[in-house]
Amino acid sequence: VSQMFGELVGAACASAYQALGEPDRINLVEFGPGRGTLMADLLRVAALRPAFVKAANLHLIETSPHLRKKQRETLAKAPLQPTFLGTFLDVPDGPLIGVANEFFDALPIHQFVKTEQGWCERVIGINNAGELAFGAGTARIPKSDLPPGLAGSPLGTIIETQPAANAIAEQLGARLARYGGAVLIIDYGYLRTAPGDT
């Protein structure tokens, strides 16, 4: 990731603002902004559209006090100063332009392993030798919730679910449907759910 990457994201945000009809107020939101470098680079280019900067309210979704301090330092001379929020649900009403760079893949997952009892949550415990070891917990995933094509998987097959990521994606979709906007999500993953331990 380089300065040019952040500047291209800034150009995409400015373009999205224009495509939205240049509203008078817009929420500019970054999910998991790290040290604030991407936002600093983004704002450098966004500042070339003064109407965008004037309309934007900057919100950073960040829970870490340590990272919030770093972000404040990084953005000290930026054309917009951030409001820090703990969750996406705290973003004020209205249209938004959002950026999520490697945010969704950093959220927690749940693993399930196929056992003779069905799909059990994979847990970590202590084995007979007193060492950490994987095991099968009591939580189960119903067959109806299994991704297609996994019903006939062999014993020991592992699948992962991401309830936190799914919930935020649903909130984003509902928000965009209600108020309009655009979100640029830069992440990696699979086109289809596949068994395996990431």
C-alpha cells in the first residue's frame, strides 16, 4: 500500500460524491482506519473538490484508544477533523461515502468442524498432556444454515462463518438503501464459501 493507493481511493470518493449529485451534507466514513494514513492520503485528493470537503463530516469507526491517538496525530493537518465512533450504527443519518480497507477480513470468525454428532463449533482447550489443542464444542450449526454443497463433507472438515461481518454488511446495505451513498470495500476472500481453515 502506498500514498498513490490512498490518493486513488480519494479520487473514487470524490467521484462518488459527484455521482450522488453533490449533496450539501455527507458522512465520510472509514471502517478500521489503522494509523489514519489511508484517510490522510484520501483527503489530500478529496481537497481538490472544495465542495466535497465542505459537505463532508468525517467519521472514523475505531474502538482502540491507542489507534485513535495515532489517527489524530496523522490527521492533525488534514482538511477535515474526525469524529470517532465505536460502531457503524453511531454514524448520523444521511447519505454516506464509506471506505473499508481490509476491515471485514479482520473481524472475528466462528469455525465449525464436522463430527459424528454433526457440525460442532471448533474450540481450543487443554488436552491430557496439558497442552493447548483444538476440540469440538457443544454449539452446533443446523443443516439448514450450512452453505450449499457441504452436507456430504467428510469428518474433520472445517468451515468458517462470520456473523459480525455479515451483520455490518447488512447494516451497510440497509443504510445505503435508506439514505443513499457509496461504499468502497477493499478486501479479499472467496467467491463461494469453501471448506478449510484460514
